[in-house]
Amino acid sequence: MQDLLQPILNGILLGGLYAAVAVGLSMIFGVVKMVNLAHGDLMIVGSYLCLVCTGMAGVNPLLSIVIVGPAMFVVGFLMQRYLFNRVLHQGMEPPLIVTLGVSVILQNALLLVFSPDARSLATDLSVRTIRVSDTLRVPVPYLIGFLVGIITIAALHRFLKGTNLGRAIRAASDDEGAAQLMGVDTGITYAYAMGIAAMTAAIAGILVGMTFTFYPHTGPQYLIIAFGVVIIGGVGSMIGTLLGGMILGLAQLLGAHFLGPGFQLLSGYLVLLVVLALRPQGIFGKRAHR
């Protein structure tokens, strides 16, 4: 049992980071009813923007959130307002194709500007641990990712529940036609939602860069993780996203502990299949009405 404490702790902390990666995708799923295949690439764009900020100004990566976050909000807002909204009501395939095209463009732009070399936002904190006992240590990067992920999800939940724009986003999510009848401009509302999702993706990108190395083509890797978290937790649920991240993180690290590192991803997605079989809408998802 003592040997299990470390992977359980690491899995829970990693789950907070996974939740931060997935929360923007979950919101766009729930609000705009659109699968954003460029979500992971927006996250990595945030990582590279943070790399530029730290290189030019020498600030701590966490402090660069005040610059990178608003910049990515503008990017997401403009993409939704002038690109995604144009294909939103033309069936499922056009938005998928457009977001896939944006993903390819972003990857190649990052490759052109930054080269294919591995990059990192590592600081002195990236190699530190907090000793709890002789056999249990808390990795500081995982702890930072967990705490910032919790704060991000809590702030987003509070925003959606307690502000006029948040209520407009929720109204557009529940019933677009009724929201329009009540005077909500759903096109602008969707653009704000995408801006917020891109901002949370940038925050997740900074956390990922502080914990792992990244490349221009790393985005799809985290898109798959985000899909897993959203499917486990339930589309559009903030609490579900947090719980889904923890379940996926625990499943991966416990799988690696018992079966070996090569089975880390497999064990995580076996749990995903179990959740899909038992509760297809996710743990906190709403069952579709026919």
C-alpha cells in the first residue's frame, strides 16, 4: 500500500492539469456544439507565446499568463467570429474540416517560426519536490498544475453562474432559438465563449510547458487527452471535467505502476471505454432526450 501512495498522489495532481487542458474543449462542446480539433494546437500556441515572453522579458512563465491569456482570448474570439461562425449551421462536417484546417495551419506556422526542436518552460521549480515522508514526495510542477487547474475551473464556473455574459453563454448553450428571442446575439456570445476557451487553453499550455517538453506538433496529443477527460466527465460540466481529469490521471499512473510505463496510455483509455459502456453521456453529462 505504501508503494501505491506515490502514483495515486501523482495521478490526482496530474488530473488537475488534465482538467485544465480539457475545460475549454468541454465548454465549446457544451455551448457551441462544435468539435474544435484545433484546441490542442491553441494550447501549444500559448506555450510558444509564453516562451517568447520569458525569453524577451525574462519573467516567470506563470506571470506571463497576464499577457498570453488576453492575447489568446483575442485569437479565439476572432477565429470564432469571422471563421467558425460562418460554417456553424451547415452540418457537422464543415466545422470539423475548418477546425482541422486551422490545426494544420497552426502546426506548420509554429514549425516554420520555431523549428522542430523540443522546447520547455522549465524553471527552478520544475525539478523541486516537497518531501512528505521517506517514501512520499510531491512534485512541485504537478502541484502547480493542479492548483492552477483548480483555480481556472473554479473561476470559469463562477463566471458562467454569476455574470450576465456567463448567463448568456449558458442560455445559448441550452436553447439557441430561445436565447435569440430573448435578445442574445448568439454569434457574439459564441465568439466570447471561444475566446475564453482559447484563454484557458493558453493557461494549460503554460502549465504543460513547465512540466513537459513540447513541439510544434504536440497539440493533437493533448487534444486526445482532452477528449478523454470530456468523455469521462461529461460534456459541459466543470465538476465533471475536474473529476474526469483525475480519473484519467489516476488510471494512467496506476496502469504504469502495475503494468509498466508502456501501458500508461492504454490503461487510461481502458477506463474511458468502461465509462462509455456504463454511462455514455459521461459521469456528470446529461442524457440526450429523444
